[in-house]
Amino acid sequence: MARIETYAALLDVRDLRSLVDLFIATLVETNRTYDFFVDWEKVRNNVNALKVEVGILGSIVGTKDPIAELRLILKRYPEAAKAIPILVAVREQQFKVLEDAEAGSKYADFHFGKTTYTDAEIEALVRFCSCAGITSLLTSLNTLRDYVFGVEVGLDSNARKNRSGTAMERVMYPLLESLAKERNLKIVSQKKFSHLQQEYGLKVPPALKNRRFDLVLFGERDNINIETNFYGGGGSKPEEIVESYITRNNELHRSNWKFIWVTEGQGWRSMRNQIERAFEEIDYILNIEFIHRGLLATILKSI
């Protein structure tokens, strides 16, 4: 159960109910920082990785007969095929396409990463570009590189969920580094518990051996698992995560580990019963405001 005495030392709380009230009242509205929107370095690196291939295909831009030009380029520079998938926002270099949707059984298998192609394979690649609208696209662009850059920005938006999930970790990490240095603790992030056993010889909870963790701090005496997440809305996921973290808390306790859960987001407002249940079962649950008020530092110094 929540260590009320630890919370009460820094917060104006008297019991579990007032603690949950304060937790919900101090939840942040968003965890989006400026680097949430686009990972520009990754976008530039992905574009530069195909710089040569995109440059070769870019010679087709504005031509009157893009199909004939593409056929000629693929014969002379087969490596240029490597850049074809990104033009339809696909990263895979090999995939199948359903040729006959009605029959549902005829597939075409495309390989874009080869260094040589037969005439039949080149015709298949040209057919793909024609049917997928790439040859038409090439007649209407100004520069192919700028188009690919835009595609990469769009694909990077799919990674926002991961950036949102690690935002809490990024907020905490500088403080954790300072606190870990004070107590001579080592920090490991985003690994499986088995990694700690193999790399550092730690005794890990058997049931968690193949599970991943966000953060672990450990020293000569203390092993502490810190998990972080953010919920902008309600639904079944928070309910599931509460149950899983109660289980994790218990598994860690059985192996003399400590557990801290840092969670945020307005989604908890509509899930009060779930977060209240979590406080009843888990020793330490924090949000960003609680961290700013010194709870994380106090907890780490006391365990």
C-alpha cells in the first residue's frame, strides 16, 4: 500500500483519499515537448541513406515518357530500385502485392534491393511503379529528394507514440543521474531483466526474467525498477496496466526489489477507481508534480 508517511512529509495529504485527490489535481495536460513532433535527425539520415538512388531516379522527373526512362535507368543502374518503396511510403525492400483482389489468390513478389535484374524482373518493377502511381508522380514533381523528405516526415509521425511513451523517462533522467551519482547507483534503461543477470550478476525476479523494464537503478544493496507512462485518455489499457504493475510490484517485493511507478496524463481523471486501486497496492506512485516536489529524491534516499 502507498507509504502515506513518505508522501505526507512533502505533500499536504493525510490519507489515501487525499493523496489520490492531489495526484489527479496535479496531472499535466500534455507531455509533448518540441522534439515530440518530428525527429529531424532521423529523417535526414534516412533521406541521405538513399541519396544516390533517389538522385538517379530523380533524373526522370519532368520527362514525357517516365515508363521508358525508368526501364532504361533500371537496366543501367539496377541499384536505383532500392529507392522505389519509399516513394509509396514503404520501408520494406521485399513484399508481395495482391494482383487480383476478386480472385484473392494471385500475388506478385517484388524485390527492390537486388544489384542485378533480369529483363523480366525489370518489367515487373516498371509495372509496379506504373500501377502504384509512381510513374505518374514523377511527371508532376519539382524534385524527388524533397518529396522523399516529406514522406520520411510523414513516416516519422508513426514514431510519436514511442516518443510519447519515453517522454516521462526523458523528464526524469537528468534528476535520476544526479541522485544515482549521490548514492553510487548504476542506471540501466530499456532492457530485459535477464540482461541485468547476465551483464551484472544481479538476482532478478524469476517471473520477470524475460520482461522489459524502462529503468533500473542498482547498487551494493538496492535494486529499484522504475516504470513510466502517459495516458491522455481512458479505456481498457490503463486498467490492464494497473493490474500488470500490481503484479510486478509483488514479484519485485518477493525478490527484495523496490518498485516506483511514474505515470501521467488526463486519462486518469476518468479512471480514478483504477489509480486508487493502484495506490492501495503499490508503495510508490508519482506524477511529474510529485517529482518536482522532491518525492522521487526522498524515496530514493530512503530505500
